[in-house]
Amino acid sequence: MTIDIGDTVFSGTGRFCCAGLAIMLLAISGCSSTSMEASTPVAGVEGPKDTATFPNLNIPPKVAAPQFTDAEKTAKLAQLKADERAQAAKKSGVKPTNPAELTALAKQHGGDTLKQIEGKCDLTLDPTCK
């Protein structure tokens, strides 16, 4: 079946249309200007220069920013660990495991949420409520 479809699509005038489309796309792509005179140079950026010598690869590259000292590294790692512990403490709240407690919590939470959605403010739930 795919052979029949291919025959109908690429038979006769279909071949000429595909070839014409390909030629037209090649002609359009050749119209763009790539000469160096037409482009404007970027300020402060020089292009490569031919010095007729090999580059010296033994020169260390310049650093983009000053490196951390060991004391700064230790302080930043301690701050990250403290933040990690604070996040873990927030997540590890006391969670009831008794099914009756979970059902009671769900009923209470649903009612509180509906009050907030309906616009009835409860200052115990949302202290910023007006």
C-alpha cells in the first residue's frame, strides 16, 4: 500500500514539483550576504590574527572571578547544611497514622479550606486575612 501512495505522490508532475522546490530553496539560501565587509564589527572584539607561529599553550588562562578560600568554602557548606536541616525540619511534621485521626483531619481541613475559598476569613488559619 505504501508503494502505491509513493507512486501517486512522486509520479509524473510530482517529481518536477519536488525538483523545482529544491532548486528554489537552494536559490533562496544563496541570496544571503556573508561578506566580511557587509558585517559591522563588534566593539572591543578582535578577530583571530595570523602570527605565523604556534600558540603558547603553557600560559594559564585568566580566572573569571576570585576563587573561594578554604574558610569561605567551609562557611558556605555549613550554611547549605543548615538550610538543608531547616527544610527537612519543615517537612517532618508530626503526621497521624491512626485512620480515625486522618479522617478527622481531612474533615477539618476541608471545612477550613472551603471557608478560605468562600472568602470567610479565619485569623487562626490566615493571619494576613482582612
